[in-house]
Amino acid sequence: ALVVSAATTTVLGVAAWRVREAPGATSFVGLMAAVTVWTTAYLVALVRAPGGRFLWEQIQWFGVVLVPVFFLGFAMDYLGHDDRIRGVLAAVSVPSLAMLALVWTNSWHGLVWREQAIHTVGGLEVVAQDVGVAYWAFTLFAYASVVAGSALLVRLVVQSEYLYLDQSAALLVGVVVPLVGNAVSVLGTPLVPGLDLTPYAFTVTGVAFGNALFRYSLFETVPATWQLGRETVVGTLEDAVVIVDTDRTVVYLNDEAADVFETSVEAAVGGDIAAFVDADEVDFHAPDALGELDLDGRTYEVRSSEITDRHDRALGHALVFNDITERKRRERTLARQRDELQFLDRLNGVIREVNAALIGADTREAIADAVSDRLAASELYDAAWTVDESLVDAAELPETGTIRRDGGETVSGQLADGRSALSVYADGAPNAAVPEGEDVAGTWTSVPLVYGKTVFGALVLFTTRADAFTERELDVLDELGASIGDAIHAANRDRISAAGTAVELEFGTAGGVLAHASGEADCSLAVEGVVPAGSGSMVAYCRTDGRDAGAAPVLEADPDVETVRRMGGTLLECRLTAGSPVFPLYEYGAELVSARAADGRCAVVARVPGDADVRAVVERVQADFPDAELRAKRQQSDDTDDPVPEAVLDGLTDRQREAVETAYDAGYFEWPRDATAEDVADELDIASPTFHNHLRKAQNAMLDELLDDAR
């Protein structure tokens, strides 16, 4: 019988291991393993005990102490109580492990067995034991654990309306029989003194559990699905739920219902539903009836559903209170969003007009007028004006404020993106549709006019609209600020080309990519050209002095350099993302004249319009390169009387200069030509190939001089 018992529980454990992902399967495997250890160790101890009978008596306790732990864990996991299983198993494992330690140290204290005597009966070695207090304590603990697990199975049968009756009955049979056998062995008088009937009873356990596993699909139709599904539905239900019996007595309500009725669950259960709602307004007779109920200024949709048992006997009603006040709020929210989208559509129309006006604005003044006029005339804003960067500092902007038509009042405002703050000081009255001399309360915002990292000032907006400057509106205004910044940048560059005078600024710094590379590679680098490359990067063409063996590797290792490519000879093409004074100068609209790095320092010369704010340019460069210093400031003017530098003609030989001037005077360079090469050659009294030779050399010399100057 013991062999059959051990074999059966082993087979069941292996079968459960194959479906170990199912709820309770892992604990079931542990239970079967513990039973197998108990049975096998007891069998070896009875028949043949290598090492001594008492040794195997102790070995079997590895299974004995784990049976109640794994059974209780199986019951909880199988029934869907996995949220509490870890804490319970941790608690029941402590006395089990403590008992195992007492068993193996019993010779020191005698708390488990005070005396043990071996008797041979029919060739079997049984042990008569005088048990101690620890033995009795653990026995009570093990019985309590098994009874607790069994109670969970019984409760499942009742609550599920006998849906899991077959599995539960088979499991209970497999538990009760060895429990009775153990009680007879411990408390009663077995047929053979000292014989433990529990391992023999495990044979019945194996048969019963086998039926549950194979016949009744123990791990295919698991109660955890029913239990957890019910808890999930009830636990995640956000509506108020009340359950009443046929006498309209409240038997259950969830926390949401307690909040609705401003009571506690304990106080409400057992009371009449009429204490909370007018029962006449709830239809308890129609199945799945719908009604409306007003409570404390809120409107609820009430669904009444009849509760019946499997014999269709009425047990009560479930009332679900759905707060449709929130639904109405959502409808209002949708209406507000619709209005916001309509407003944004109007705003985008105004911004399209502003962008169209920016195309024809070629100065900062024209840009400011175009932006302010169109925004103020749009009826979206009561006031709109721009201020340049010299009027911006770090201060906070209140959410609300006032504006006076006859102002001169200080206005402060918060940047639209919220990342920093600024104050705007209006020197004069804003161009606003505000009555003369009256104060009008409203809301301010300031939009940064940004190109790259350069702030060209701010666009100040004032409105009396309710709910003004929402997140979406500010996002749109941020994009407008970037468009205005682009326009100002382009206007600055155009001013340099068109201005009669310009200011040439020379900066010196030890920071940046080129200065670092010149110091590390012990060479000099001269920038021969810079081209914007998109995504905020630039391509710089750098000429080295021939000692550039280490320049390229140093540049490639710099985090501000994306790529380095040798163009031939000593010319390098470097794609930069930052790390050069060229970036802030370009953002400000300055024209690069030259940039040269040597001995760990870089000198940059840039040209700005004569009326530019030089201080703002210097501060912008120093924001990225704190050690940068302005070495020189040179005023320049265009001399239109002599468009061709004399040095260009000085480099020609007499015959070359004569050939160029004669060809020019003869109209050789006009299109269509007024004279052919043969005509000019006849005028010079030379052959046509000779004229071509002089002209080609002269053109090469003049182009070399002009291009070198441009660089």
C-alpha cells in the first residue's frame, strides 16, 4: 500500500508540473512531493532502515512539516486568493521550519519525543513514542492549517452554487481520510502500537486527487477564474452598487455607494434602502429597469436588476447608480473643446495673415508693425506689441493685470513655454482697442521671439477673453514667436548687405572646437567658408597650415563635431552642431568675415549693420563663450566710386592690363558681343591666340585676387 501511495502521489506531482502555470498547480506539486517524501521515508524505515530507524523517523519529517504549508497554499492559490497567499505562507512556514529544527535536535531537549522504543512486529520496525509538548503544538497547528484549507473548498462549493462540486468533493476526500488516519494514530489506539496510519491513508489521497486531476479537470476549470473575475468586476466598477434583499434591506454596498449616500458601509448594511433613496422612484419589478434619481444636486441613472438563484427564486435586487452628472460635464467639456478648436482655427487664420505680412517686412520696425497691427485688429487680443531684447530681464509675470490706453505703465509677463521669465517695460502706450484713460482687467502673456538660442525680444499680448492662453493656444503662439524670430534674423542679414555702413567686430576666445583643436594638434586653422546645414548645424571649411596630422582626429573626437572629411590637400570639411562663436553670430544675423584659430585661441571677425546693438551681439556671444572678449570694433562704409580694388589691376602685367582694358572698351564682354577676339587682336596688333593667352592670364590673376579678398 505504501509503494502504491508513493507511486501515485509521484505521478500526480509530475502531471501537475506539466501545467504548472495554472493557478494552484505549483503548490499542488509541492504537496505531492511532501506526501511522497513522508510515505517513502516511512516505508524505508519500516522495511529496511540504513543508518538507523530513528534517522529515517527524522527524515520523514521533511515531508510531514511541509504538507500543511503546501495544502493551505494550494487551496488559496487554486481558489484565487493570490493577493494574500505570500503573507499566509510566510506565517505558516515559520512553525513548520521550527518544528523541523526541533525534530533534528530532539536529543538535546526532548520537546518532540521524550522517549522512543523500537518494536518489531511481523518483520516491520515500528517506533513507540512518548511525545512532548512541541509534538502536540505542531499537531494542532497542522490540523488547523488543513481545516482552514478545507473550509475554503467548502465555501467555494456553496458560493459557486455547486459549480465546482466534483473537484472540491474529490479533494476533500483525499484530505479527510489521511487526517482521520493521523488522528487515530496520534490520539487513538491503532491496531499495532507505534504504527502510523497516515502514509497508508495517502493511498486514498492519491486515488481521490487523481480523479480530481484527470476526471474532473482540476487545473482546466479552476475556481480562481470565477473568484478573481468576480473580484475584478466588482473591484473595478466605478459606479455605486447597492444590493438589497426581498425586504429592501441593504445587505451590501460598495465604497462608492457609501460616498454617494454620505454614510459608512457598516452603518448602511442592515438598514432599509428607504433611508437613502425614495424607493418609489426605483422600479423593483421590471427586469433591468432604468430610472433617474436626484441626490444632493446630482443626477443618477439607476439600474435595478433582480437577483435569483438557480431555481429562479427571487433573492433581492442589485441597484447600480451611475452618476450622469459627469456625463453632462463631459458634454460641456466637449462643447468647450469644440469652441477651443474654433478659436484656434480663427487664430491660425490670423497667424497666416501675420506670416504673409512677414514676407514683405524687411526691417525690424516693419516686422513689429505687421505683427502688432494684425493681432490687435483680429478681435482675439485687446493689445499686442513687440519689444526688443534690450527691454527684457528676469522677472515674474502675474496671470492677470490691467492696461491703460494712456499708459507708459510697466508691464511684466511670463514666457509662453514656462521655462524662464521676463519683464517687459513699455515706454509708450500700446496699440490697443481700450477706451482712453480707463483700466481694463485681463490676462497677459509674453511670447519669446527666438532664433536658435538668440532671443530678439518678446511679443506681448493682452486679452479680456475668459479662459485665455490655454496650453494649445500657447503652443501656437510659440510657433508664431519662432516665425517672427526667423524673420528678424533674415532682416538682420539683409541689413548688412544693404546698409551703407557696417561695424566689423573682432572677438577672441580660448573656447570652442577650433581653438581646442589648434592647441591639441599644434597647428593653425582658418575658416574659408561656412554653410548652414539644417537642424541647427553648420558646415565649416577649414584650411590648416600643413601641420595638421593631428587636427582631424582631434576634431572627430569633439562631441560638437558630427563629421570631418578631408577635401584634398589641407582643406577639411567639418559639420558642427555647436562649439563655435560662429553659431551665436549667425543666429544674430551677423556676416562672418574670417575665423582663425592658433595656439589654443580663436579669433573671429564678423560684420553687423552700422545701427545694430553691438552690446546685444557681444552679450549673445559671451552667453556661449564667457571668456570671449571684444578685441576690436571698426566702422566701415561702402565706397561705390571705385568698385574694383586697385590691387586687382596692380597684379597684372602691362600687356595683360592693356588686353583687358581694350577688350572692355571694345565691348568684348557684352552680350551679345560688340567685338570679336579677332577685332580686339587687330586693335592690339597681335595674333588672336596671343590675345586669348593674355586675357586668360589676366582673368585668372584678377579672380585670384578677388576671391582671396572675399575669403
